[in-house]
Amino acid sequence: MENFGISFSITLLAWQTLLLVVLLVWTYCLIDILRHKFRNDGKITWFLIVFFLPILGSALYLSTGKTRRVIFN
């Protein structure tokens, strides 16, 4: 019975760590979207995608969305 308690604690810690990382990345993406300007209605679109699809939306935004921001010289 003691092995079950130890493995459960490690598994719970792993899930909590994963959840915390996802929450931090999701929050970073939402704040980054709100702070920058995008072409056309890109800000609203990216915000809705990241807000309603936290894991997939954050991954998409970090891989493609950041390149679609308006850059001022």
C-alpha cells in the first residue's frame, strides 16, 4: 500500500506542475496579445483562439501569431 501512496504523490505533483506551466503560458499569451497591435482584426481573433483553446491556442500563437504583430520602426 505504501508504494501506491508514493507513486500517487509523484503523479499528482507531475499533473499540478503541468497545469501550472499551461496556466502560465496561457496567461503570458493573453497578456502579450493585449499589449501588441496586429494587422486588421488579428488581436480579437488571436485573443478568442487562445482564450477558448488554451493549450492549442497558446501553441499556435507562440509558433505563428507572434510573427503577425505590427512592428514599428
